[in-house]
Amino acid sequence: MITTVNLPDELHALLKQVADQERRSMNATILMAVEQYVAERSHRARVRDLTTEVARQDAELLDRLAR
């Protein structure tokens, strides 16, 4: 799928600099950054959900430990 993204000039220059340093294309650098962003958001959501579940399941124990 082809997607066009308009980047501010400063961000474009930084992206080009990173891509050049890593000897990658700008496209590959963007793909890696987006994949990392999506994975991190997914991980944070999973941690949040698990934390909520533990707090719900162990509310009494957590309350006793807090005293």
C-alpha cells in the first residue's frame, strides 16, 4: 500500500540524517520507527490491562499490604 506522509523540513532532515547514519533508506527507517511505536503502544496497553486485572483480583491483599 502506498501512503504519502508530509514531513516538516526539520523532521525530514533529521530522518535523512538517521537513515544515512544507519545506512538504510528513509523508507526503511520510517517503517522501523512505526513498527517500534506500534509495538510499544501495544505493550503499554497490555501492561495497563494486566495491572488493572491484578488490582481487581487482589484488591483485598493490596489493601492489607498498604497498611
